[in-house]
Amino acid sequence: MSGSLVAFACGVILLYTLPVVPPLKWLIVALLSVLYGRFASTSRRVSTVLMFFVWLLAGLAWSSWHASDRLQLTLPTELEGEVVDVSGYVCEIPTEGSFNSLRFSFCVTRWRLPEEFRGNDTTLPAKVRLAWYGREEQSLPGHRLRLKVVLKQPHGAINPAGFRYETWLYRKGFRATGTIRGVDSDPSVPCGLHCRYMAWRQQLADTVDANMGEARHYPLVASLLIGYRGEMTPGHWEVLKATGTIHLVAISGLHLGLIALGAGFLVRRLLLWLPGPALTPRYGRYLVYISVALASMAYSLAAGFTVPTRRALVMVLVAGWVVIHGRQVSPWRGLVLALFLVLLADPFSPLDQGFWLSFGAVTVLVVVFSRRLSSPGWAGALTLAQVAVFAGLWPVLSALGQGQPVSGLLANVFAIPWVSVVVMPVLMAGAALISLLPVSQSWVLGCFDLVLGVLWSVLEWLSTLDLPAGNPGVPATLGVAALAILALVVPSLRIRLLVVLAMAPWLLLSQFEGRNGNRWVEVPEVWVWDVGQGLSVLVRHQDQVLLYDTGPSIPGVFSAVESVLIPNLSNLGVGVINTLVISHGDSDHAGGLPLLFDSVPVSETITGEPGRVAERSGGGGPVPLVCSRGLSRTVGELTLDFWQQPEVTTATDANDTSCVVTITTADRSFQMLMPGDITRTVESGMPGQPHFARLTDPEAYRVVLAPHHGSKTSSSGQWVRWLDPDLVIFSAGYRHRFGHPHPSVIERYRAAGSQTLNTAYSGAIRLRMGGSSLKVDEQRQSAPFWIRRPVTDWWAL
């Protein structure tokens, strides 16, 4: 039976490797055909193989059905940007967002559409993600609301690596996002079980805030008690990420395991008071199990019953079932059953990193502890478990594009027992005491701050240590994990010493990985990153790299350096930026410079605004060089020429100080112009400049980054006719308030015969200058099925 459950799980996971969702009717036909072959076969071996494929197809059909159902809930393109009237209820505790906004999930129960859209509301989204700006400190007037909203389809930046907001939206079930234009209470909204549960959750959060909001470490209190992380600050997340302890504030297996252990301990102690014949040992075990299940369910509901919480609940219940059956049930069977139940209840789970980390960690622990004949003691077991999980999850993190911080091992060795033995019991007992005796509030909160203060002080100190967090790749980390687990499983000290010696090369590789230079690239290539309303371009050939601009950054909200550049540079094997060019000092071109300088060595910086760029860099990085005519650099066989308008000192618009860069291949068959944000004023002086004489070679294929993201203040008709580009790339945000690129600019380029691409619809764009042709790749073309494909006629929207 375990093999069948594994096959079902493989089928569910298989869906997320396919480019499209298979039609459900054909999957059912295939399933019935294989099932018929299974019963018609007389060979036991053939029957076993066919039965595996039956369960595999069943899992694939199950996940495909749910995926198709979610994908068909789509906001029509015609409704994007329109004011729409909707009614429903708040299905998430609202949290404070950037620019004094309020963000929350909204479950729609009724759409009030314009006449032309009525009758099609059955496929409209049932759950949307909203932000309320300009609310002037107002609160929502209730739980059931009638809103005027402006919506758009799910959309996020698409790059080869890094966080994908669109995947997160799909995973959470948000089929539209938007902003609020009007809010009113609506008691007429029907409030079913889920609505009442979410209202109770809000009341619980308000109660916790009223009773414990004065605690110095209240964000941690709310996270650990009820799973509400809306009070966490960027500083909190930076410390937790640096120490690999984010799992401490995500209600998961650790927290539910503690609740289960506590409930089991109390019930067992109570049962000891009963007379001997009152309850048989067997029924006693079942009573303990039921008590553990009820306590775990209650805590899960209080914590929001989120995806990680539900997954942890299933694993705790299955683990308890394995324990009460003793040696009659293998832990492997329990693990497979938990995997099956999690995917049956939530076939979208494989899209969560937590899914892979949770089952990866449990698998490692089963391997290490299942065959031990003697107990290592609680201290030995804790150390053994942490080392095993640290090594065992390294390949998983590497496959997910992340490193394994060594500080995480030290942090978890301290934090897990401290949270388990001290913090959680104190929080639970303190919360109960405050509810029974409100006069105890002040000293209970003092106890909270004491135990959490110790935890946070240690984590902050560990986050400042300069310890390696390397990612030498999946093969190397698999080798480390296999050897480490072998050393933990085999009882021979001699073998363990040999394993440690064998692990040394991989550990050194991890520590020094990416510090010795850049991965060799045979064919010159240019990456125009998808950074939203901003610009960032990577140019590389052989072992040389130039980065033009770093994209936008909003402190505490978003940084293209953190979410796009750093993960993608690591993914491409870029360890050193030979030349960093910052066109000018605006935040959408020069964001996140301090983080970039802290993360990647930069040999030199060239910019059109040295003063502003030096100020933005916070004193980090090399002293900026002034962009000037005659300045030139090479990237492999590519030649890059720099230019800035001669009257830069008299420019009244910072955009006109942009450093203009021209890229030319060795055979001059390809040319590319990166003009920053120059306006028509600068454009008018370019055709007569000797510097650009080679740029208009009629035999060359010419690529142009549209100045100022396609603003109507740039790309004049004369300039476009002079350049006559073959390909124009707009780097702009999706349906951004600035409206870039302007329709008149798009039409101007298209009238000149230029092909146009927009990162808002294409995602990251890669240009490969090999042979006699230019190969253009749009990242959205190869994106998974749940991410919208690029619109071929986006300029007509």
C-alpha cells in the first residue's frame, strides 16, 4: 500500500513539472485504460507496474482538476483598471503595509458588474488581495463589507531565479489584486462557517493585542501564540533569515509538536490518578491520542489554520498514530501516509518551499533515528538531530536557490530547546493566567520580554557573525549530506573520522564558492531584468561582467537588488562585477546600492551623477568615476563606449545627466544602446555627435532600450528615425500609475518597423549575440502554466 501512496504523491508533484495542465478527460481515459490492463493482466509483475501507474495517474488527475478549477477563475482583461463594486468578507487579519496602507485578503460573495459583463460572474475570482491607501488612519467598518475596488490580474516579476510573486498569489488562491476606492459595511453578506471563523480570528487577535500589546517583544508574542506576523518588522525578518530561524515564527511542526507533547503529558498524568481497572492500557493510549489531536486542532485553529499549520497538523496526527501502534507500524509507513494525506488535502503543496523542507527534515530524522538501538539522551538527540537536518536539507536549499548558513546550525541548537522548554510554556501559561487574572498582566508581560529577550539577543548576535552560507550546487551538497548522514548512522568512530575528512573539500568549496571570479560564457549575452518600474541590465562575455543600473528600491518595502539581482547573479555564477554603471541617481535606477556592495565585489563604478550615487551607496563600494565622452570598456569581445551630454553641469533635469552606453560586438554586426532616462533635449544633440557615427551602421542589427521606460518626454520622432532600431525593449511596471510606455511612443517605434518587447509582459529578456543571428528569449515564454503567458499584442491593451 505504501508504494501506491508514493505513486499518488509522485503524480501530484508531476503536474508542476509540465508546461500545461493535461485535459482532465484524457487523464481519466488513461486512468481507466491502465486500470483495465491491470485487471486483465495475468502477470503479477505487470500488474504491480500497472497499479503503480494507476495511482500515478490518479494523483496527476487530482492535482490537474484542482489546478484547472483555480485557473478558470480569472479577472477579464477588460475589467482591469475599472472601478468595480463587490461585497464579501475579510478572510485574513489585516496588516499595516507600506505608505500607511492596510492590506488584507477579501473573499468575494457578490460582484456588481457593468451591464456588459453580467452573466459571466461564475468564473470571476472568489478571493482577491487588496490594499487600502489614503485611509487616513481609518479602520475597516466591520467584517462584512461592500467595496469599490480597482483590480488587475495576478502579476509579478519573472526572472530565472528569485521570489516569484505571481506563484505566491496562485498558491494562496488570489486570482486578482487591487486597491480600494470606497469602503462601506454590508451586513447583508451571508456569513457561513468560514466567515464566522475569520471573524473569530480577528476578535482573538484584537484580544491578544489589548492584553499583550505593551510587551516589548509583542511581534514575537503574537507570532508564537496565534500565528499573526503582521507586527513583524523588516529588522525581524533580516535576523531570522540570517540565522535560518524563520520557522520559529511560522506555526509548524515544532509548535504543534510541543502542544502535542504537552497535552499528552498532562493527560497521561491525569490517567495515573484513575483506579487501575478503570481504563485498560490500550484505551488509555487512545484517550491520550484523542486529547493530543483535539489540543493540536485547537491550536491550529487559533493560529489561523494556514497551509503550514495544516501540514504540520497532519504530520502530528500521523506521528501520534505511529506512536500508539508501537513497533507494529514502521515510521516510513507513517511518513508516506502523511505525505499522501497532505497532498490529498492540498494538491498545491509542492509549490511551497516549506513542503519540501518539512518532509526533507522528517525523512532525515527517520533515517538517523529509526535504526538506533539505544537512546543518545536528550542533549545528544538534540545535537544529532540538528546536525542531521543541517546537512540533510542543504541539497534541498541548494535546489531552491538558497545557501545553508552555518550560523543557522548554531542558532537552532540554542533556539529550538529554548523555545521548546522555556518560551512556549511561559507564553501558554502566561496567556492563560492573564485571561483568568487580568491583574497579573504587567509581571506576565515582563516574563515574556525576559525569555524572548534572551532568545532575540542571541539571534541578533549570531546574525552579525561573518560565517559562510555557501551554495556550491546540488551535486556537491548531495555529497556532503550523504557523507554527514552516513557518519551519524554508522556507530564506528574510525568511519566517522574518515567521513569528516572526506567532507572537508565540499565544505571548503562552500565557503569559497563564487569568490574567485565569474563563470565563463562563450557567447556574449545581455539580460534585461524584470524589475518592475525601473531598469537593470547585465552584460557579460567570457569572464567579464558589467551591470547597468540596479533597479528600484523602496526602504522596508521592496529592493530589486535583494529580490532580483542577488539571486540571479548567484544563479548565473557571477561572483564579481567588473564594472557597475549607474546611469543617474534616481531611485528606480540606483536602488539598493549598499546591499549590492555588501553582497558582490564591485571593481569600479561609473555614473552620470557621482554625488548622488555616492550618497545612495552609503559610503560603500569604489569611488564613482564620472561618465564622459571617450571613456570605454571591454566585456570579453564586446566594446562599450560611454557618453554624457556636454552641458551636463547646466542640466535642470536629473534624467538628462544619464550615462549613455553603446555596446558593439567585435564584428560590428550587433549594436545596443542603453540611454538611461534622457529626454528629447539630449536626444536632439546625439545625431550630430561623432561618438555615435558607428551606431547607425545600416548593416548592423540594432537594439535600443527605450529612454525613460517609454515616457512621452523621450523617443522623439527624429531620434527614432535616426536610430531606426530593429528591436526596442521597454523596462516598465505592469499597469503602473506612470502609464509607461506611452501609446504614442509605442506607435512611433512600430511605425519605424521596430519589434517591441516590454518586461512587464515578457519578464526578463535575454539577448544572445552568437553566430550571425540574435537570439531573443522571453522568460515568460518558459514560465510554468500557472504564470500568465506574454500577451503578443500588449501594446493594444
